[in-house]
Amino acid sequence: MITIALSYRNRDLSIVKNCLESLEIQTNKQFRVILVNYGSFKSYTEGLNTLVEKFKFVNVINCLTEKQLWCKSRAINIALKKCETPYFFVGDVDMIYHPRFIEFLLHLKEEYDTVYFQVGFLSSIESKKNKDFFNYVIDFKSAKEATGMTLYQTQILKSINGYDEFYNGWGSEDTDVHVRLQNANKEVFYFNTDILMLHQWHAKGYRSKDSKAPFHPNLEAINQKYLEFTKETQKTIANTKFNWGEYNDQDYIQLENIDRSFSITNELPCIKGFVNSTLLELKDLVVFVSVKKHDDYKSFKQKAKKVLGKKTKVYLTMQEINNLLLEVIITNLRTCPYKLMFNKDLQEITLIIKL
């Protein structure tokens, strides 16, 4: 028996439908699906819940994380903690699966510790067509460096604490797991004999700066450097300072009951003082903070002082504060329920977090 883990946030439901229908017609039924809905808007969540009612092999876990950074690693780990089968496949809701896909997995599991797969990518036009799997025209194929679609032995993946939940945003989390497994002397095999998955084209608006979800413009680059150090240090086990793969609805519901409120400005000492005296010190409290621009920020008075060589106040831009708060959360508070909102029109940041 194999558990297939799928992670989801605000994706076109027709894409999900195509994915699940391809699994429904598998020639071998020895699998189950855990679909982790990691922070979709209410309309998408309602639509997803209605859709999956048609597919009895799917168990949905809805997470109230819509105002958190996307964290594929955590979504996968939530499924991994629920996994009771000896094999665990990390898939993607964007995929259409070969009708004998499960048969292939059951065969390959006997030969290799870990297997990942080449994927065929469909064009935007081809993705909209309703065809038999074998009749789709592939636009291009993934390279060996694309490590996302992977079959694991469940106990081996759990032994290295699953996916590293440092990786927020996009990029590097899949390769990181492969690197750590290889560091632990486990074989990772690349299967490209046949195309067993077709990737449906979709817009990447969720990565856009116009998205209302929390966003850090430098996370992909940070993730890549983090991965380099994982390789250099020969790391095998991740999440050593945090409880990985945990989620509880009640923790997020508690965000509605604020214990302490703070209003601060974008003055550098104020931000640093708040982070170190409050975010990193308080415990067992729900904290709300609002950050707005200081009245003197970019004022004529401050500009004049700077021209005259006089001491001036030091400020951070609102984007810098957004980035700083997200980095503090990722590094120190990643298991804490939170909601972060950056209103660029009003130039205001609000954060609610259960410490």
C-alpha cells in the first residue's frame, strides 16, 4: 500500500479534478491520497471539499494558514505524520498520472530505496484538452535536477525528520531531502525510462507581488544558499529544534483572542527592540502588532539634518520590515500559528502570532 501526498493552495479546481480522475482509474488500487490544503481562500476550500467527495480514496486536511507563507515542506510533513503505509509518494495536484502509475511504483519499490521521476510538461493549450493520457502532446520533459516527484520508504523518510521546514516560499526543499538521504548513504534513483506523469500548465500568480498572501522576494535565493550548506555540512537530519509535521486547528482559532497589542513604527531601534524583547521572549500569549511609518520618515527635517551632517534617525522600509519579520518567524517561530498582512497601499504591516 502506498500513501500519495498532495499539497494544495488556491489552484484551479479543474486541474485538481483532472489529477484525481487520473488516480481514480489506476489499474492497481493499493493506494490512498492525503491532500493537504495549506491555506487556500475560503472559496477554494469549499470547492475542494465538494470536489473530493467524489473520490473516496482521498482524505483532505484543511489548514487555516492562508495568511502564512507557503510551506510545501510542512504540508508534506503533515501528511507524512498521518501516513500508516510502508511507502510514501510525494506527488503534485498539477499532475495527470499514467493509468498504470501505481503498478510502476509497486514494482520500483522493490528495487530502490528512493525513486524520483521525469515529468512531461504540457503547454497551456494542450492542458485544456481532455484526452487519454497517451494522446497528450508533451511540450518538454523535466531534467534530472527536477526532484519533486519522489517515492520513499516511509520509515526512512521519517528517520531524517521528513522535509526541512526551513524552506518557505518556493524552491530547493525536494532536492534537500535527496541530498540528506544520499548523505545517509541511501540510494536515490532517477527514473526516466517512461513518462508516468504529465504536468498541467498553470499561471504562477501565487508567486506574484500582487498576491495578497505573505511574500518575501529573496526567499528562493536564501533557500538555494541554505541547500548549499546542507550539502557542505553533510546534514542528514532536519528540524532538530522544532516539532515537524504538526498542525492543530485550535491553535489557529486562538488567534482571534489577542492577549497583548503593540503599535510600533519603522524606526530601526523600535523594530529590533520589539523583535528581541517581545517576539523572541514572550510565551503562551497571542500577540498583535501593527507597524506604520514614523511621522519623521523621509521628512524635510530629517533630510535637512542628513545634508548638514547631523545625526538622524535610522529607518527601515516597510518591505525590509516585512522581510525581517518573516525571517524571524522562519528561523525561530516557524511552528507558531500566525497571520501576517502587508498592505502596500496603506504602508502598514500587521502580525498576529501565538507565541
